[in-house]
Amino acid sequence: MCETRLKYAAGIAMVQVDSGKMTYKEMVPDRFLNDMHYDLYENRFKELFLEKDPISRFRSN
């Protein structure tokens, strides 16, 4: 299952970055949007997919 998710990380990252840049173009400073890079988001998704319990990062303590 994990390998399957990792295979799609690059595509998911592209959607995340492209949609974020289009959606927030008028709302967020360009310097923030210009820092959105495919490789950065791909690595974030891979890290998330490799976590044993990825939902735990979103739970409040």
C-alpha cells in the first residue's frame, strides 16, 4: 500500500501546487506562492505516506 501511495506523490504535489497558486493568486503575497515547488510538496507527501499513523500529526494533544 505504501509503495502505491509513493508512486502518486509527484502527481498529487503538482495538483497541490498548481491549484494553490491559482486559488490564492489574489489573496496571498507572490513571495509565498513563488516558494511553492513541486519537489518540496512531493517530499512532504512521501513523508506523510511513510508515517505509521499519518492522522496523528493532525490531532490535538
